Amino acid sequence: MQGFLSRLKALIRKETRQMLRDRSNLAVGLALPLALILLFGYGLSFDVKNAPIAVVQEDHSVIARNAIAGLQGSPYLAPIWVGDMPTAEQKMRAGEFDAIVRVPIDFSRRFSNGQAQIQLILNGGDSSTASAIEGYVAGALATYAQHQVDRSGNKISNSGGITIVQRMWFNEASNSSWYLVPGLIALVMTLIGAFLTSLLIAREWERGTFESLFVTPVRPFELMLAKLAPYIVVGAIDLGMCLLAAHFLFEVPMRGSLLVVVLASMLYLGVSLLLGLLISGRTRNQFEASQLALLVSFMPAMMLSGLVFDVRNMPTAVQVVSQILPATHFMGLIKTLFLAGNDWSTIVEKSLILVLYIVVLGVATTRTLRKKLD
């Protein structure tokens, strides 16, 4: 035991010095996660704000003006009044408007009969934006109708409308940052873990320094722990930056236990580190290792884990592939902890899966670090 600890201490000291001398690795490990936090938190958003819409008001009555008054003053819509439909259609084809709201000339007459209609034409080039605008416009127009019902004292409008009381769980602010920022932790852990450690063994093979370990009593398991130790510290620093940014910059609620969030994140960091080290030991070439790490870890974590796209909407074959990825399980776990709270069935299930990945990858990695040249 004494020999194990002394060898491990010497190896960790050596790996730490080597990491600190490599300025590029430190830049990737510390500066790039900070850039990702700012980019995803501020630059990437699924929210629609100040969407330009054309308003063609053919009926200039007081009722018509009041009906569309709710379109103004909304942070989501930027209405612009246009004189006629041909002009509005031409400008929407040119990309100047995302939608057209047309108030027909007989709106006020039909409104008194409970049969009023307003035409909404949406630019379907971006379906998510079109759906959001449809909801905002419908909500703004429904406000006036509800006011009229309240003023008349009737519980049901002339058109027999039904009032829907909506309530959104887990993201009551309907803010995409609440959805993206927790997933960013998985992305940062993947980047730091898989990409940086994928270069470690490959670099030593290229420089010819790995063979010098063959004449030492160092064992593969000890070497693996020493390689991982400095980057666990870097990953912990990055995790701290992510948590601080989530709380102070983006005001994302953390409804689960902070301790569980940290422990789950460190488990996933271990998975990513071991995956990168396994790739490095297999390829023995820095260029191949870095490209392979991006292909099998970072890109799948970005596209297939549920960070951007809902896994349930993917084809069955892609869903099966996504369930093989450790990032998919961690993504579901971290979002549950942030937005829903301590769902212990999910925590235990996903944590056990991550532990299984650590065991499998750890055994595979030690086999790649055996003292042999072939």
C-alpha cells in the first residue's frame, strides 16, 4: 500500500506539472468552457422576441382598433401597420415580416353577431418561430374578447368560447435559458473530459516518453489515476463556473439538492475522462485522438442527448443510439435536478448507469495502458 501511494503521488505531481506547462490545454480547459457558458446562455435562445408582424387594418372602427390593441406593448411582437394586403404579402416574401394580421372590413359588424374573424398568415420557413408567434397573437387577440365578456357580465361569449386557464410546470417563465444552461454542464464536462484526456497518452507515444514507463514499477491502474487527477480538478473548477453562471447570470432555479448536482456531475466527468483516456490509448496519435473524441463524445452530446432536440421526436434507430450515450442519461438527470427537484427514482437509476460506465471504461482503459509496444 505504501508503494502504491508513493508511486501515485509521484505520478500525479508529474502529470500536474505537465498540464500546467501546456498552456493550450489550460486554455481549452478553462477559457473555452467560459466562452460556451456565455454563448449558450446569451447567444442561443429559443425565445421569440420583437417578432416583426404586419397589421393590415381594413376596418378602422373603434371595436377593430381595440381588438388588436393587445398586439402593441408586447415584448414578443413588433407590429407594423401596412396599408394593404399586397404590400404586406410582398414584404413577407422579402423576409421583412414573420406574420400578417388582417382585420377584414366587416369585422365590427360580425363581432356584434359573435362571428368575427381575424386572418393570421404565418411565415412557415421557421416552424418553431411561427408556432410561437401564433400563440402570442392568439393570446393578444383573445384578451379583448375576454374583456368584452367580463364587461357584459356573461360567463360565456356570444360565440360560445371557452376560457382556458394555462399553467406551465418546471419552466413557468417559459425561458429557454432554463432549459439550455443545465444541459450546458453536460456539454462542458464532455468537452473537458473526452477532448483533453484524449491527447494525454497519444502525446506521450508520439514523443517517445511513454516507453520509459516500461522500466518503472508503475502499474496501469496507477497511471490511469494519475492521468485523471489533474483534470478532475480542472473539471471541478469548470463545474463551479457553470453553477455560478446558472445562478447569478441566468437565474436558473435549482430545485434539487446542490450536493446531488455536484456528485452527479463528478460521476459524469469521470465517465468523460475515462472515455478520452481510452481513445488516447487506442489511437496513439494526437490528431486521430482529437477527431475521434469530437465524433464519439462532443458531437453526440450536442445533437443526440436531448440538449437541443427532444430525443422522443427522433427516429427509433436514433433513439436507440442516444440511449447508449452516457450524455443522454446525465442530461436527463441534471435537468431533473435543476427544474423538477430530487426525483430519487431518476437519480438512483441514472447514477447507477453512470457508475456502470465508469467501471466498464475503467477496465478497458487499464488494458490500453499495459506495458507493451504492440
